[in-house]
Amino acid sequence: MQSAVEVRDLTVAYRENPVLWDVDLDVMPGTLMAIVGPNGAGKTTLIKAILGLIKPAAGRIRILGKPYQKVASSVGYVPQRGSVDWDFPTSVMDVVLMGLYGRLGWIRRPGQSEHQVAISALKKVEMDDYSDRQISQLSGGQQQRVFLARALVQDADVYLMDEPLQGVDATTEHAIIEILHSLRSSGKTVLVVHHDLQTVTSYFDEVLLLNIRRIVSGPVSEVFTDENLRHTYGGRVAIIKNPA
Amino acid sequence: MEQFFNDYTLRTVVLGATILGGVSGVLGTFVVLRQQSLLGDAVSHAAFPGIGITFILTGSKVPLILMVGAGISGWLATAVILLITTHSRIKYDTALGLILSVFFGVGLVLMTFIQKSPNANQAGLDSFLFGQVASLVVQDVITMTVMGAIALVIVLLFWKEFKLLAFDREFAHSLVLPVRGLDFGLTTLVVIAIIIGLQTVGVVLMSAMIIAPAVAARQWTDRLGVMTILAMCMGALSGAGGVIFSISAPNLPTGPIIVMCATAIVGISLTAAPHRGILWQWIRRSLQNRKLRSEAVLMDLFDLARTHDSLEYPHMERALRVIYPQTGTLRRQLSRLEGKGLVSKKENGAWALTPSGVQLCHRLVNERIQ
Amino acid sequence: MSQFQLEIQLVASVVAAVCALPGAFLILRKMAMMSDAISHAILPGIVIAFFLTESLSSPLLIMGGALTGLLTVALVEWLRKTNLVREDAAIGLVFSTLFAIGIIMIAQFARDVHLDTDAVLLGELAFVPFDRLIIAGRDIGPQALYSSGSVGLLCAGFITLFYKELKLSTFDSALATTLGFIPGVLHYLLMGFVSMTAVAAFDAVGSVLVIALMIGPPASAYLLTNRLSRMLIYSVLLAIIAAITGYWLAYLLNASIAGCMAVMVGVQFGILFCIAPQQGLLSTRARQRNQRWQFAIKMLVIHLMQHENTPEAVQECRIDHLQDHLEWEEAFAEGVISRAASQKLLRTVGETLELTPSGRQLAQEAIVHI
């Protein structure tokens, strides 16, 4: 069976310090996987490398068997909430429509049908009443839902989400998890950078424990063990020394 | 002065300044939202040597030709800034200041060099420093209009791409939009706006024309489209207003007056704009405080009454524990609450919650728990 | 060399050295653009003081300018705190407005005051020796020398006295606050010195080129050393070199001295940007290239080790696998293999690679350090 996401020998370095080292990963279609690891473990870097936002020093990444550039329209992305300026003068609807820009192509503006798609995505995240709101008037959880809606309209096969549950209220957390589960049951592949170890077992099927290197990955029930966690988090490990 | 401007010239000049204001307002919107205001300043200063070099090379004073030189030089400056920050430990702000001042220094050297050379044609080049609207002729205005129109059409065509670039660059990247190309395009458009302004306000004050209308417009709206149109109008208004104002009295330099008009619009917007303006914020804050103060009194009555059988149990004023320096404030809060029908005064002067007051208290308690 | 020339060079050197001192802290605190803001914004203060004293180097002028400078800093801070304007836009707005006011004042007083816009931008270094300081009937040298010299001494005294505090608040302002160093006060003091320096230098080099002198030499020095004390010394030395070479360049070209000093600041930076021993482009490139090979070799040996004695080893350790999975270019992969082979870290057996004992040792060491 074709992997949804296939990462081989991926090494990423800032200057000459490795942020990811020789990481291998296979994610089968229909998997809901958490990426877990301490700060600076390279979780965000892994997501960005898969999306082609960062050029790796070495390694091969394939999504649905193809390089990212070829399948970009089948990949949805939810960046960290803090990565944008929420005081930007735009509405919830506008942000969600941005998910369709790739499909729209140059110059064409979003029309009636695009608005329909956006509204139904907003309904899924229970934000349809807010479509005209300016984004700075939203709470953290609402902002996160808007980002999720933007990814939903991409109607992708593979979703990459960077800390979608960071700093959201309990209601939003449940709403998001419900959506993640429904994505999985419709055969989508979802990779989620996750920080809360308590909830990994109940929310996700598979987990990747990452700390610059891949510690282990596989079904939560098998690999999410105390020993592996100690291995991932225990004894803060130094980054490889510069040869110079 | 007035003899100089017969009606026809006046119209030309006003038109020129209007176009400048409009175009820089539109592009300034993106500059300000992308937090690149100081880059605009650097680029406009850095455009200066381009004028000198072009003059030395071609001997021409045709604005269009000089503008091309200015554009190349301004654009080169952004490239050098990028080069420095990506290939050394020098930070962005340092690179910006360094390139701004060194390029400008080169421009001044060229200018003094030209002034001292025996070239009869050299007069008037330094008008690019602070601008000299009086030197605008119809041909210049036509050039400015064409360039401005091209810039605006490009913004309109790539509207949604530029919007996404300004809001969430990484997401744009993930949609495989050519972000570097878009960056380049937007920077080029800003350079165009700057060279349109060279003759009118000059290189030194040009950055104000980029920043001010956008900052002012931002206060009145939460929509990018509206903000862009408002910035265009405000820029155009400052341009036209500045010219007309500056000829109304002697010895008023046009460029700085245009900038002052733009700043005045910023001042008004920051103070008076609904929702965001300082005045508005202040009113909202005092209303909020007032509400909190009366809620505190209400909750106090509620807490006291809870120790009794009935939540509507009356209490004397002095029993209320809210610490107010003056009893007058407490009394005012109570009568305000009474006016809203939340409390009522008994015959003995004691205060009690009304049923709707009790209801509100329950709601407040719930809110606070959440 | 006449005494006249000597005096100009002396004044130029002192001015440049004085600018470099606060400039070093500006670039380390990532506030280089405050020099842009302050040097423009002091203009109205200077014009008013000049109108009162008729001299460009009186202490009153320096005080006036310094106050305007602090006003700028406070205004920017206040605008930023309203949350209506971002810091970069606030800086751009405040200084261009104040500068425009200054220019308008000059135009208004033009008939009464000998101060023109050329002087504002160019400075009048060539005329500096004409303005003598005469005490008790004795001519003791150009006045500018004493005014900028005394600001410099004050500034040097300030830095020596508060060296520890400045250093800490520059590199770790949070820690400085917990230790009770009040970075806010230090910040305003520093900004006061930036303003005073800008005024003192204004007479000689004008308002824009002050930025070059404040940022350029410290930026160059930053490429040469990691230590603050050395950086300060190097900045001063580089500033003096730029001043003197700039003077002679101006002499050769018959152009603006201040402009030429800025050009030399740029040239200096350009040279050091390329050839600085540790931070220069050439050495970082060479180091990076070397590191890239070392890094790649480590990756290769670790990769080989991890797949040693595993079923997929035949696949994973093949030479053509490297191109496939590590996505190394063929030439790069060959380079890595041949370098690793020449260091006796691995050997090729037919189509596959095999670690030598020393290769295995390197891999084990490297993997521990990850």
C-alpha cells in the first residue's frame, strides 16, 4: 500500500547544527498521528520540511508517492496560531477563503461557490455565525477553528497541523478532536504536532516520538510507553558539536 | 508665487500631488501591514544616487529617465540589505540604516560633484531632495499617471495573492505560490510609488507618504479592501490639500506641507476613529469601569443576602462592604441600579435585590466560574 | 597640508568617533533605526535653538536637540503603546513629521537665519574651521571641536561608568530588570546621548549622514569581534579611518566631505563584510563548505552504521541508494564518499559501502552527541 507520507533519511540543519537527523517515517493513509517531543525537538521543522518550506540537507520526502510540488493541492496546512498577525484587517470568511487560493489560480476571485464551501467549513467548526467578524475579535480557540476551517476547504488528502490544540479552551479542543476523527474516518491522513502527553492515548491512533532523531513511531498502544517517553524527553541531549 | 502659478500650472501640480498621494496610499497599505515601514524609508533615501548616476551617464534631465535610475538604485538597496542580513551576523535594522545612509551619502557626493562640474544643464537636480512641485509639467504628470495606473492595475490583478502574502506568508508558500516572486513584485511597486513621489515630496520625506495614509486608514476599517481605498483617498487628499495650502502663504515648502497634511489626517484618525480611536477607547473603558463598579455593588448585596433565607433580603447602605472613599459614589451606584430595576429601596432605607437583580447575579456568578 | 586641512580632519575624526560610541549600543540593541529617527527628528529643536543663538555649536543647541530627540523616543513609545500603530510605522511617522516641521521652519525663517536645507543634509564641514572658539581673546581652535569633543567625553564617561549595566541590559534586559538596573532609565539615557551626539555632529555632517557614522563603524567592528569592549575600540578606530580617508576622497573629487565620509564608511563595511577573519563572507563560506562535507560524512557513516547487519543493509548501503534516499546530487554523493574513503572511514565493496572500524567509531561518537 502506498504511504500517504513517506520520509526517508531526512536531515535538516540550521547553519550546521542538525535540527532533524536521519528521520524515517511512513504514514499510511487514514492515520491520525501525533508528533510528540520536547521543545526544540524539530516537530515544527518536520512539518515545514514535508511542506517544502524548508530545504533539507538530505533526505527524501514523498506525499502520496510524489514530491510536494506535484501534490500541493492535496495537502492542507494549519500553521501555528502565533505565526500570523491577528490584527490584520480581514474577516473570518476571508481567511477561510484563502484555503482556496491555490485551487483558484491566478487573478480569479473567489465567487459564490467558493463562499458556499467556506460556509460549510465554518459550520463544521461551529463558526458560521462569525463569518463577518474581524479576526482580532476572536478568542484563541476561535482563531484556531478558523485556521482549521481554512485547511478544511482545501479538501486535502493529507493534513499537517502545527499545535492546533495549543492554548485553546476545552470546548474548542473537543470540537477540533471530533473533526480530526471525522477526517480520519473519511480516509484522510492527519499529522498533528501535539504537546499534551496526557491526551495522546485518547486522541490519536499513532504517534511519532521525535527528538531530533526519530525515537520511535507506530500505534499509540505499542510505542507510547514510559520507556520510550523517557528516551524522548529524559536527559536533555546536546546538539551535535560543530566540527570547527 | 501667485504669479507663478497661473491656473493651468496649478491644476497640473495639484493633479500630480493627488496621483502621488493615491498611489503611495495603496502601496503603503501593504508596506505597513507587512511591517516594512522603515524599508520604505531606506528605499526612498537609496533612490537618490540613482538620479545622480543617471544624470552623469546620460546628461539628461528628463524625469522619466532619472526615475528609472532612481528605481534601479532603490531596488538595488533592498537587494543589498537582503544580502547583508542573510550572509552575516548583521541584523536587519542595522543593514537598513547602513544602506540608507551610505546610499544617500553616495547620492550627495554625486550631487556636489555634478554641481561643481562645468555642466550648464545641472541646475535643479537637488529638487529631488525635498521635491519641487513647481517644476512639474504636464509631461511629468502624464508619466506619473501611467506609472501609477500600471501599479494599481497590478495590485488589483494580484489582489488576493498580495493579501495572502501580507497575512500569512508561510501558508502562501504551502500553496506553492511563488512567494519570492510576489515579494519582488510588491517591492518593485513600492519603488514605483517612491519614484512617482520624488519630484513632489522628495526622497527624504517620501516614506511619510507611504506610511501615513495607510496608518490613518487602518483606524477606520477592519477590511483590507476598504482600508486600501481609504488610504488612496487620504493620500490623494493630503497631496492636493498640501499643494493648495502651501501656495496660500509665502515660503511654505510644498513637500513638507503635504507630509504635514498626511500627518494631520493620521492624528485625527488615531483620536477620533470609531472603535479603535483613542477617544473611543477611552469612552469604552470608562463605560466598562462604570459597569464593573455597579456590578460590584450588586454582587455585594447578593453575597450579603445569601447568608439569609431570601436572596431579596434587604440590607442597609452601611452594611455594603464595597470600599468606596465617598459614600456618594456608593449611593450613585445604588440609584443607578435602582433605575435599571435591579434593586429597590425599602421603607426603612434598606436596599434589596429585585427578582431581575437576583437573576443577573446568578448569571454573573456563572460567568465568573467560567 | 595646511592647518585648515588639518583642523577639518581633526573635527571630522572627533565627530565620527563620538558618533560611533552610542551607535555600538544601538546596533547591539537592534535599535539602529532609532538613529535614523532621532537624527531627522532633532531638526525642529535645532532650528529653534539656532534661531535663538545664531550658532550651530552652542550648548543650548545641543540641549534643544537632545530634548527633541527624547521627545521623539517618548512619542514613538506612546504611539506603540496605543496598539494602534506598529513600532516601525510609529518611528517612520514621528520622525518624518518632525523633520517636515523643521524644514517648514527653515523656509519660514529663511530671511532671518542663515541656515538652509543644503546645510541640513550636507553639513558644512568645510566651513567648520571658520567658527572659532575664542576664550579671553585667545583663539583656541574650531568651536565644533570643543562642542563635539565635550559630548564625546560625556558619552565616554557615561559608558565607562555604567559599562556593566549597559552591557547587561543590552544582552539580557530581563535579567537586568530583576537585578534592579532599571533598563528603562538606561534606555532613555542612551537615547539622550544618541540625540546629543546627533546634534553635535549635525553641524559637521548634516542629518542623514549622522546615521552612517553611528551605524557604519560599529557594524564593521561587529564583524571583527565578539567582545563589547573591543567592539567599542574598533568602532572608534574605524570611524577615524573613515573620516580621514573620506576627507581625502572629497579632496580628490572636489565633492561633499560628509558625503565622502559616508561613502568610506560603506566601503569599509563592504571590505570587512567580504574579508573579516571570522565573520566575513569568504571565511564563513569556506567554513560552511568544510562543515558541509564534515556534516555529510557524519550523516553517511551514521546512516551506514544504523543499517549495518540489518536485512535491508544490502539496499540501504548501496551507492546509488544515497542519490535516491538522501537525495544527494550524484557529484555531491561521490565527493562525500571519496572524502570519507580517503579518511579511511569506509570502503567500497562492489556496489555497496562498508564502514571501517574508525568509521564506526566516528559514527558512534557522532550519534552520542546528537
